[in-house]
Amino acid sequence: MKRFVYSNIPIVWLACFVLLCGCSRSGLDVGEGAVSFSFTEDDAVRVKSGNAGLANLHYTVDIVDRQGDTVAHYDDYHTVQTIRLKEGVYTVYAAASGEPSAENSAFGAPRYGGAETVTVRAGENTSVAMVCTLANVKVTVVDFEQDIKDNFPEYSLVIKPTEDYTGSDTLTFTQADADAGQIGWIDRTENGRFVLIFRAVNKQSTAKRQTYIRTITDAEPADFYRFTVKMNPVGNQSDGGTMFRLSVQTDTQEYEFPFGVKEHTQPVPTVGRTDGGNIREPLVTNVDTRDGVMRLDVHAAAGIRRLRIRHEDTKVLREYGLPGLVELGGDNDAAADEAQRAALAGILAWSDGSVVGQTDTWLDFSGLMNTAQVGGALLPEGIYTVDVEIYDFDNQLVTQRVTMSVARDFAAGTALEAALVNGVPGVGAKYAYVTAQWLGSSTPAGLGFEYRAAGSGDDAWVKVPAASADIDEAQKSFRGLLTGLQPETTYEFRPVGDGLMPGVSAKFTTDVLTEVPNLGFEYGSTGSFDGANDVYDPNIPGQERFWATGNPGGKFKMAGMGLGQNVTLPVTGSEAHTGTALWMKSYYVSILGITSLATGSVYSGTFGPIKSAPTNTTQQRALVHYGQPYTARPLGLKGWYKYIPQLINRDIDNKFPELQGQEDKCKIYISLEVWGSSVTSRPEKPIVVGYGELLSGATQTVADNNGYVPFEFRIQYDAGNLVRPDHIVMCATCSYLSDDFCGGEGSALYIDDFELIWEPDKLSGN
């Protein structure tokens, strides 16, 4: 089953649950993580939403993978405890599924829904907060004016999605409901409409029922409409003096429009774009070419009685010749309308003749947006709004807000410096993800980006096309990956498309790139290190030390007892992949009654120094100091290794009795961490901003490459801690539980030719 993404406007919100992801030591297959849930509701929403009865809400949960397939569904979140998922990126959808309470069922109930993306990683715990937003429209009737109470023995305001709708969620507000402050919730149609119907019994003739209708055309999820029904002071006595007006009050304004008498009512009037675009999206003309189609089509099946164009932009639009109110038809005669046509020539045009009685006409703002000038200057870049009001012969009035824009073909682009994209930071040392939006109604061909080093000439632009998978037609946005960049360099980029003017350029600066020294393990020396002699040290001679090993501890002897040898050594020839490699092995050690597992390893940090024989494993652990200062953010590590494990037979502190007799594993990992300012020793619980590892059993015996096999792992970054690290812990060990002195005596690991990966397209699988 495929799942389609939806969005809501978060005006009224409910924090509905926290999603926790993680994995345990046992019970999961390789590459799996566990997902567990807890749900909460915010009491503050009850205040905002009246007597909604939120405690009765239940949430359904759908978990959808990146291919759009639903991998898990739950009818009630209360039944969800812990589930297992493969590593990957998922979207979790939640929707309120509870029925309205019995005492409130006549007025619907708020519906909440939301979606959140979460990355499931094996071996890690991750949490993500999810917010559910109001998906329907909140309504109330503030009051019916006193004149209505005086003139009608019965009356009500009915609210429903469409005029012919017969479903159960039709809201009927009486005077008693208004007095009680009743709140209701209505589902608007997909194009943002719902209908208001005022019904009343005539006081002079109680057998005569009168019906008036009005359509709301621009409702959004989480809008709150507060209605007051008033009588028009100028009415027709044959209708009982009733030409009603509806007062709509929002948080920012109050405006009025008349109810129409409903007899043989035709469909409500409509305003559409001649270019076929969504009327709720801007009509755009390019600031350079001024070739945008700025024409609207107006349709009224009952015939147009009056057509008005209103705006409140006194600063610009009036200066360029568009009055605050243009009225066609209504009380005007044909001569008055034609006089306006002449006065507005070059600004606003409409179809020939009078609009009165026409079912179709058009309005064209092309002159205003494309050619009108003031002091030799065209209409400046910006967004302009007008209201088109159609009143038909069935007394139906529709007001459509129309947005017009003088802009470039593209909205300004942004580099995703603070975002996680496909699991990697949006801007790295040698790459950057950038995004932009197009403003037209149709998807342009040839979408992509151009970039250059800041300050370069016009001939330095390099074009990168956007992949089809990175174009979101619904959101009119697209993304590009710029690669091959230089670290710590400022670049500028701009969106482009076939036949379009390039968008406004924006800038970003690439991240720092710091290579780890001697990753190929070609260099090293033997000498006195960390309080011991004849120790092999895998650092470049004469340079600052980065790597450490347990070799000084392995060389330690007392009273002729102890290992007395290096546990990590260089190898060449047929024992290496190329040049020089590192070989490490686990040994059992007993000295003066103190036992230990001396494990071959190499890690970023320091060891010791050894001054005397450690008397317990706690003192032995204190000799290992993980971490080196580091502020870069590589994306992964690749290299070559060969692993020959033994069965686990040593567990010095008896921590893992269940692992005895199981095959040992090797481990290679990178942990990018934040320790804090001026902190030089690894905290007990550092902030881990990125982590990746290889945990492997025995490698296959192959003839090629001297028995070595390649490996690669990605560094998984935490979207909640997308900051620059200040330290790196990088380690390779032949026994994965070496920190706990547990492993297989004799397990041996060979490593060679490590390389950090700095660009997303260089990662396997991309």
C-alpha cells in the first residue's frame, strides 16, 4: 500500500507523541533497530478548542518506508509497544481516529494528524518529537442579531461542506447553541470551501420557510471562523424585510457580505486562471522579461449582477493606476463602465460590453504587471493582492483573493547547512545540497543550479542538473547536489531552467576538511613510548602523535612475568594489502596473580604512561585515553581488512558468560563527539554527533588482495545534534569487547589502506 504525503497549517496544534528508536544487544537481526512509542496530549489545546473532549481521541499509526510502502499499521496507538524495523528512513503518520463524544456529536470533533521522518539505526537510540495539527476548520456562531430574534419564531445557521451534502457531520447552530458558546468542526472541501445556510420561519406566515445561502471559498486547516448573523437595514418587505448579511470575524479583522435568497440557485460563481494554474497560487511575471499571463476567467451560471475589484495597497498599486475599488455592473450603466475602461486602459482590461447578465467574462492585469510605468520604472518586484468579488442574479456572492507577483522565475535558493539530507549534513567539506523553488504554475524543463567560487567571473559558472527524484512538483521545489568543491571556501549558486532567467544567487561556505594522519599505515617507528621500551608506534615519525595502541602494556614485564611483546605490529609483503599494514592479536596475560586480555588495537588517543603493574582491570582501563581534537565531518570510512577470529574463551570480569564459546568479532568504528570547551579528557557520556562502525566475523578466504576484503561504513549523523564535533574517537580492535577484557585468545585482525569519504556520491549505494 502506498502512502501519500499531506501537510497541515500548524495554527492549532497538539503534541501527540514521541517516537523512540533504538536497538538492544540481543533479540534483533543484523541491521535491525527497534521502534517504541509513547503518546501525550497537550492540555492547552482543550482551552483553545473549547469542549472538544480530546481524551476520547485515539490515533492510528502508519509507518511508511522511502519507497512509499506501508510497513506497519496500528489502529490504536495504545496497542503499540515495541516493533522491529530494518535500518532506514521512515515516515510515521498519525491521525486521530476517535469518534465525537455523545454530547458533542452534532457538532463534529477536531481531527488531528501529522507526519514525521525518522531514521532507524542499528545499535543506536534515537528520539524524534512529532506534532499533530488541526486538519479541519473550527467554527462557532457568536450570536443572531436582535432583529432576527424579533422577526422570526424559528431560525438556525447550518454549516456543511457543500450545499447538497447529506452526511451526518452537518452542523446546525440554533440560538441556544449560540448562547451556550457551542464550538463545531467542519471538513472543508479540497479547494477550501464550505457552505453556510440560514433557515428561518416567516413571522407573518409560519408555513413559509426562507432559506439563504453563502459559500466560504478560502478556508484553510486550523482556521477559526466566528459568525454573527445580522439583518440588512435595507430589505425587501416581500421577503419579510430580510436581506441578511453575514458578519465574519477573524482574529485580525471583521468584514461583511450579504446572504442571497435561495430559490432556484445556480452553482456559485468562480474565478480561475486563464493559464490553468491554481487560483490560490500567485500569477507571476518575470521581473526582467515581463511576459507573465495575468488574466483571470470569471464564470457565474446565474449571470453576473456586479463585479468588483478591490485592494488596499495605497502605496504602490494606486500609484501605478489601479484604484482601490473598480465596480462593473451593479448600479452602473453601460456608459459608466465604458468610461472606466478608457480610464484604466493599459492597467486593467475586461471583455467588451457590459458584464451584467453575462455568464462568462475575463479580467486582465497584464498592463499593470508588465507595462505600466511611473517615472520610467515598471511595477517593482514584489507581491500584490486584489480581491475579485462576483455577485450573481441568484444573490450569491463570492470573493476570491488573487495574488500577483513581480518576481524572478525562481524563489531565492538556500543551502541546507542546518539540515540532514539523505543522512548526511547538508553542507560538507567538498559538497553542498542546495534547494530552490520555481514560481510558475507548470514545472520548467532543465531545472538545475549553477555555482562558482564567490567573486569569480561570469564564465566560471558550472551547471549541475537536478535529478528527477529531487524535483517535488507538488511543492514546486527542487534540490541539487554540488560536488568537487574545495573545503572552507565560499561559493555562490543560483537556480536555472531552460528558457528562464537565472534566479537570485545565494552563498554558502564549505566545511573544514581534516584528514586523519597515516590512514594507510605506511609509517611508524619502534622506540620508547608511554613508559615502555621497544614499543611499535603507528605514527609518522617527527609529527604530532595521533594514534595509540596497547603495545606499552603488552611490553610490560615484572619478575620475569608478563607478555613482553607488542600486540599491534606492522606487516608487509604478502601479509599486507599494499605496502605496510597493521596486524593485531589478542593474548591472555597473567602476572603476579593479575590476569588480563591484552588485545591488539589502534585508536585515536593516548596510552598510559605505565609506571607500575596495574593490579586490576579498572586500573588497566585507566591507561586507555580515547579521543583526539577534531572538528571535521567525514561521511564514512572505507578500507581493507582480514579477520581470523577465535572462539571467546576469556572474560576477565565475568561480564558476558552467555558469550562463552561464541565466535569473536572485530570492530572498526568512528565516533564524532562534542566534549565541550577546554575539556581534554573524554566525558563519561559525550555528545555523539556522528557514529559509524564495522562489526564483523571471519572474512572469507580469497586468493586476491592477499586475502583482504574491502569494507565501507557510513557515519550516521544525529539530526538533533547537527553541530561540529570537537573530538574524534577512531578505533580498530581484533576483539569487539576488548574494553571489557572479553574475547577470543588468538583472534587476529589485519587492516590496511583506510580512507575517509567526504562526498555523498562517493558512498556506496549512491
